[in-house]
Amino acid sequence: MSHLSQEEFVLSYYGEPGLGADRHEHLAQCQACIAELAGLAIVLDRVTPVDVPEPGDDYEARVWSRLPLPVTNRIGPLLSRKLP
Ligand SMILES: [Zn+2]
């Protein structure tokens, strides 16, 4: 059986579903995969999850207010062009 793919290593690291029993069994017995997962775990353990704040109810209005011109003014000429 082939070694685990990078995606399978990530699934295993995070304990996500999708790794079949045969792949778990391979991982438990294959020294190369055990070593690869250990190396990946060292890297992923250092990654700190980032909390992304909720944008707020006025987010869309704030984005639109920061645009220099109404978008329709800029794309209007493009929309009115006739296609050949
Ligand atoms: Zn393997």
C-alpha cells in the first residue's frame, strides 16, 4: 500500500474524518509515514490559529463608502458597449 498523501497527513493530524481504516492501519505500521506525520506535527503545532473578527452589520456600507467612485460610473461605459 502506498504511503499517505499530504492531504491524508493533514486529516490525520487534525483528527478529521475521511481517513479510512486501511489508511489508519498503514499509518500505525509504517515508520516512514509515522516520521512524516511527526515532522508535519512539529510545523502545525507552531501555527497559531487566528481569530477573525466578525465584520459587523455595517461592513458592506463601509466598503462601498471607501470606493472612490460609484462602481456603476466606472463600469457603465463597459456595460453600454455593444458586442461585435
Ligand atoms: Zn507509509
